[in-house]
Amino acid sequence: MRRFDEDDPRRLMVEMIVSHRSGAEETSRPVGADGTFMEIDEAVAAARSLADARGLDAVHVVDRTAGPRERDILSHGGDHSVHMEQLDDMDLEDGEKGSDMRDRR
């Protein structure tokens, strides 16, 4: 999964989440042979190798930076405050406070 880093929201990070048949999960930040964190393409290749070794059929890639709002943030150097005046998290007609999946095109 690629997402904004919690400690530095202007940076992106990659996490690998391995789900076991038991329901347990392992979460890690994949590291390359040179000791640096992997980019998404490297992590996907590593995940496919791990899945093959464990006899797993599927590898899911989630890019939480691919949405229109996230692309806008990335185009402004990771600034999460960009265009905040355009956001409305209220759907008072339905009695809801907070974002709604229907906000996305």
C-alpha cells in the first residue's frame, strides 16, 4: 500500500501487509538490499515473490495517493491544506456529518 506518511504527511511511504489464513496480519515497511525503503514497484515485486513462495494466489496493490484529492495534494508538494475551502464534509440532508463516498466522482 502506498500512502502519505503519518509522521511527515508531505512524504509518501510504502507498507506491506501480509494476511495469514489464520486472520493474523503482518505490517512492515519493505527495505531493499541497499537498506533503503522500497518504492511501490519494488514492493509489489517482493510481495509477488513472497506470495509465490507461500502458495498464495493474490497480491493486492492499494494506492491511497491515486484519488483526485490526493493527486491535488501531490501536485502542491504534499500540502494537505491546498484547496481546503472546496471541501465539505457535511451531508446534512441525510443527517450525516463527515465525508461521504458519493463525494468522489
